[in-house]
Amino acid sequence: MYSRREFMIGGVSLLGVVTLSACGPAGAADTPAAKDAKDAAGAQGAAGSSKGQEGKPVKVKVFNRDGQLVAVETLKVVKTDAEWKKQLTPDQYRIARGKDTERPFCGNLLDNHKEGVYTCVCCGLPLFSSDSKFNSGTGWPSFFQPVAAENVVEHQDLAFGMVRTEILCGRCDGHLGHVFDDGPRPTGLRFCVNSESLSFTPKEKLASLTDPAADAAPTTSPATRPAT
């Protein structure tokens, strides 16, 4: 994904020419060099980010029966390539597991203005609330903060000759997008996320996000309710 500065300068960045009008299975950069770099990054993402992590405990926040976010310790979700391909659509797999990028202004959640919660398309972990979503003008769903800091992890991304900060799901290492420091108050951050990496649950159906792991959470754990 591009920073706002890269995007605004003629619609061209180091990643290549972005075709704003055509939505399709191709990623944002289609030059041969960019495709080679993307393929290498995708292979690493599909096979490397969770490699050797099976059974590793992670701390995240999930919804309890009262619709509150509570801290739990659970196991990292690890699946084989074949299992992810069976679970996800081709575009979801290409982006969430292969670290690709959907074309700007093409994601089905870009113009979603409903109240609710955005979860990881791979494992269902709550990631962002509608209250933190804003129109960045970049063409991708943008948020100024996650529902819980531990639910979205950061990783240095050196692909395409740039230094960026990749964001991933804290429970399954699913690729979400990138975070930039040109967002609005109060955080000044812009979490730039692919629609294909997310699922949306409207406010009236938040009970469906209740996680069994929350029942085992200590009653003394601080519980927070995301603004929706």
C-alpha cells in the first residue's frame, strides 16, 4: 500500500503504476519487476510468517458474552497452505496469506459506513471498530486505531525498495496492510487495510463474535467496550 504522499503524486509510486479504474484479481503493481518482488514476498508470507509458531501462546482481546473486550491467552492459529486455500476465496488467500494488495477504490468495505466491528477474515479476531474508520482518500479502508493494540502486530516490510510497517493479525499472522503516521487525531496513525483481509459484523449482530476463550478470562481482567 502507498503512503498518502506516494498516492497523491500522479497516482504513481515506487510500486508502479496504479490503475484506479480497473478492479480485478491483479495486485496494485503489475510491472515485471514488481511482480517478481511481490511473488517473493507472497511466498514468504504464505509459508514463513507462522512457520514454527504452532501451539505458541499469544495474548489478544476477544468479546465476552456482555459484548466487552477481555484479555485472553490463546494459541496462535496455524494452518497449512492447503487449509487456508480451502477456507478462503482466491482473493482473500492471495492478500491475507500471500501479502498481496487489492486495487485502490475496489474493496467492498471501503465505503461501508455501518456501525460495527471489523474482524480478521482468517481467524475472526476483532481488529477495528467503525468508530475509528475514516475517509483517507487513498482508496483503502482506513482506521486511526485498532480495537486493542495486541490484536494488530507490526512487522518491518522492506519489499519494493521501501521501508514500511506491515500490520498483521495478532492471532494468525494474516496480512492486513500497512500503518502510516499521517492519520488524524487522536493517534496520528493511518492503518491502511485491505477489504479482502476483513470481515464486517454489524452492531446488532455483535453477539455472534462472542469467543469461548473469554469465559476462561480472569474476572479481574480489565474489560473494554469498543465504541460503535
